[in-house]
Amino acid sequence: MTKKKKCKDCGFLHTSKCSFIVDFQKGLMKPTDDACGDFFEGKKEKKKFVPKKDTGLCDRGYFEAVFNASPSFLVKTENGFDLLDSVTVDGEEVQPKTPKMYPYKAYGVYKDAAPSQSELWGMIRAEFERFLDVEPIWKDVSATCVLLSYQQEKLVTVPYLYYVGDNESGKSTALQLLECLCYRPMYGVSVPSADVYGYLGDSDTIPTILEDEIQGIHKDIDKTKIYKAGYKVGAKVPRTILLEHDRVIKYYNTFCFKAFASEKLPFVKGFIERCIFIPMVEGYPKKEWADLSKEDIGEFQTSRNMLLKWRLETRDDPLPELQFSFRGRIKELWKPILQVAHGTSVYDALFGFVDSQIRERLDGKQNTLEGHIVKAVIELYQGKPLPFTSVWTYLLEDLNGKLDPKEHKMYTADFDLVTKRKVGYRLGEVLNGQRKTIRQPDGVTKAWVFDQDKLRRIAKKYGYKFVTKLPMLPIIEGVSPPLAVEKPLESNVENEQKHPHTPSSIGYNGNTVTKPIPCPLCACKGQQVTFLTQQDLDIHIQKVHGYSEVES
């Protein structure tokens, strides 16, 4: 069935060549009427595609998409600020995105000069003071991270804020405050991983992601991987797109400042190391979010417009390059916050707070099962194969465990069920140990050997200090024992973290014990020979009584 021709498709429509032009002028005919016999196919003009952006650098300067009665660009030029309908980027015309194309409220134009960094921080801090009842330091951190979201192009790493608390604790209010103030945020609940990198890929800048009710993230492996990698600049997610006759690979950015809220802590090791956890409890803020007024919304909008103008004014201003004694993950999380806070009244308070965070972070590492295993090896290892039974006995006492009747697992208050298999796996995975089989008086047993240089670095990571313990000579009756000698491993202590935690000793300290250990084989011969450590006894048995070490 052929489609009927319409007057609107005729090239003579509204021209002198139209046979019914008078009828069109009188309204007796409409363009949607069927065409007459004089129909002439008109040429359809193709609409020119004009790309749309929300931010970037044009031939006149940096620009940001705003909405001022209509979509437009706020451009920072050499002579000040201009408001333009379009700009030219690499010789191509670019138009601003419309409010329907992004998930946040449109920015407006702040006509006066942007306030200073300190003034902006004070305004933001006042909003958190008004709507949140939480420890002051966490209000300081949250307000600083708002400024950080407008400076992300200058950073190598960004922290994640994680508000955790029970119902009605104010954690969702904290995210909604960030939504009202942060740079181009996407706020959502249970955001799918495809939407995360899709939003970041469609944006022309480095925006902000805010996700509420994130409990259960450990079940979404794809999203946890994106969040693990997204704290450091340069991380990409490749995705293959199938076309009609071809396929292409598109690379999506994952780097940006993110904040989360949840009722529970996540159970994803790599993810939680990238987060700054902010505990939330039910309180009494000066104003509840349910009482938000039009005046409050107007104040938020004005603050956002100020922040956007401040961002344009400071795009070419580098952040201060600060030197810190702390290093590693703690530096990756806190250095960007301190860089942004530098020059404001809160800098000294934040810098002092980092010191307590270092101690708390080390305590957290030491209180894990891996931390207790590292502590056991640091205490027991003396350069010779370390029997697994020694490590297991140490952990049984250190964790106050209750041994299972079959003796291959223990029950603990902090880590529930701990098995010998799990401990052995951690000895190889965490401490890079090599398993061997050795002979002892009571038979063949499994033991572990460690690289002492690697062991020193691992111990430092958990806040311990490892020293090489030299073997002792046996104590023979009537002969005074020589002094114990400890030779510290050489290390570069220039960047060593402050306040390392020295593990408490159990049984013996270094090479000394409360009670010497007699050799049972010498006792059978009527000789009394004692040793300071079990390892010294093992060496004596191997050399004097002929027991040899056997590779597994």
C-alpha cells in the first residue's frame, strides 16, 4: 500500500506555484491535506548535528553550562565573564546541554565576584552545622570535600566518604546536602554499575557520585571493582559496542569523588580501604531536612552558583604541593583533602586529625585475623623454619580461642571459626611464606620459611617492627649464658609512619624466656643442657643428635 502524498511534502507549498495558495491563506486547506495533481516532491533539509557539552575549554576560555532563562555557557575570558549561547571548540560549534540531559539541578549565573576559598568554606560549613548533628571534625571533612569536588582535575587520588548509621541518624541528610552543593552530582539509590560508568562516560568533566542505601554492595562484583579503581586518576572500564557491521570498544572513566550512606559497614576489603567512615547517630540538628524551605533552597542555589564561578576563576591555579611524613593509603585519602583545605582556618585541625586516623587505621589492621597472624610470625620467627604448630599455639592463646575436639579449628569471639587451613593460606598469601617439611623428635611436621626483608616490610605495614634475632649458644650447667643480641634490619625510616604499634610479648620477649628449655635427648644420657628458645633447641637437636631438615 503506497503512502498518500501530503501538501506538506510538496515543494510548491506556500509559494506562487501552489494551485491552492489562496485556500491556504484563507485557512480552507492545511498542510496535512492530501496533495493535488500538481504535486512536486520538495527537498528535505538535513538538520545539522551540533554537539552539546556541560563544560570544557573553548577558543575564548573555560566554560560551564548554566541555565539563564535558556541553556547557555558561562565563559571565563581574559576580560571577565561572558554569557554565550554557543562556543567554538576545535573549530566546531558546541551548544550547552539542557537540564533534561543531566540528573542534577541546573546551575545559574552569580553576577558578583566569587568569594574567596575561605569564605566559601565557611558558607558550606554553616550549612552542615545547620542540618547535621555530628562531631565537628566530620562537618569539617564534609565541607572540605564539597570544595574538593570542584577541583578534581588537579588531583591524582580522591577519598570516598562513607556515612554509616542506623535509621534516622542523618546519613541520608548528609548525602542530600552534598547533592545540593557538590559539583554536578548524580544522587541515587542502588545505582547499577552500567549507569555509574555510563554517567561518568557521558560527562565532559569529572562529576560527583552519591549513592544511598549501599549495603549489599559486596554482592555486586562489577560495581565494587569500579569503585575500587575509581579513586585514582586514569582508571577506565572498557566495553564492547556491537554495530550493524562492526564493533567498537569504548572506554569509560571511573575516577571521581564519591560518597555513600548505609546502615552497615561493607564487607569488601579493597573498597573499605578507600573510604573515610563517618559514624552517624540520631541527634538533634538545628533544623531538620523535613523543614526545608524555599529560602533554604534559594541559599543552596546561590552557593552552587558561587562555587561554579569560583571553579572557573581558579581552573589554572595549581593546588599547593605539600609534603607529609605519612605515606601509603592514608596519604592517598588525606593529601587531597589537606591540599584543598590549605589556606583555610580548618587546615590545622584536619592535619592534627590525620595523626589520630593513622593510629586508628593501624589498630584496625592489627585487629584483623591477618594482623594477629603477622604478629605471631614477628614474635616467633628467628630465621629458621617455623613450625606451624608454634603459630597455631600462639594464635590459640592470643585470640583466646576454644579448640575444637578434632584440633584442626578454633572458635574465637572476634573472628568466629578459624581453621588451620585458613591460617596456612594467610601465611602464604599475606606473608609470602614458603612451606617446608622438617623432622622433629616427635616426628615429621610442617613449617614455614619467610624472606626477612619482605617480612620487615609487611610488619611495617601492620605497624610492627621486625628485628633479626641471632641464634643463642646452649646453656651448659655451670657456664653463664652470653648476653642476648638483637641486630635490627637496615631500613629507610625517613618516611616511616608515626606511632608504630609494638606487639605485646607472650611467652618470651626477643631471645629471653622465663624458664629455660631442657633438651630431652641429652637428659636421656644424663646430661643437663638447656636453651632460651624452642628454635635454639631445634638447632641443637639437628646438629648434635643427627636430625636433618627434609624439603617438602
